[in-house]
Amino acid sequence: MAFYIVDLDHFKEVNDLLGHQFGDKVLVEFAHGLKKIFRPNDCIGRFGGDEFVIIVDSLPNMEVVVRKAEQIRQIAYNLTVEGKSKFVTASIGIAIAPQNGRDYESLFAAADKAVYYVKNNGKNGYHCELFDKDDADD
């Protein structure tokens, strides 16, 4: 199981500069983009103002997990609403079961920690603690 937390970077500025109605349209378009890259049985939900949680029951390997994270980043980067584009990016935290936890609470905590790692290191990226472990093995 893969657990993603997606935080839209610069969303507050979108609301402040372009208004909350425009911000709502950004969220709707982003959600539509997510639905296109995930399967109908995967769980996608908005969690708070500019955060989304995605729970994927099974992905064959880490390569696919990373590919999905890249696709999420591209959706955010390529969003176009009312002719405007390039206003948000995505910071993504990833947790994998059972390595990062065996229940939703521990997976959420691991993904949340990972998304804050991304936000504190320049935003517009993705992270999973397992990537660090893979690097340490090299």
C-alpha cells in the first residue's frame, strides 16, 4: 500500500492574489487531474485547505510509486484555470506499508513527516523515508 500526502505549494498566494473562488477552481482542477492518473478503487480525498491524501491499495514496485509522485507534480505544475497557469507546485510525502507502518495512523504520520521534509527543503518534490534507506545501502 502507498500513502501519499500532497500539499499544494503557494496556494495561499493564489487565494490572496486571485481570490478564493479562483482558488476553489484550482483545487477542483487538481482533483480532476488526480482522478485521471489513479484507479477508480484508489482513495483520493481533500484533507484541509490545500492538502490531498491518496491511498493506493497496491503498486508493483517503488518505480511505480515514484512515477505516480512525478505525475502528481506535473498535474500541479501544468494546471491551467481561466487561462492562468504555473501558479502552484506540489510537495508530496509518501509512506509505504509495511515498511513505514501497518495501519493508517502510522502511514499518515510517516507521509506527513515526509511532506514536511520536502517543504523544508525547497518544496516542489517528493520524499519517502525508504529513499534514505536505499541511499544508505549504496
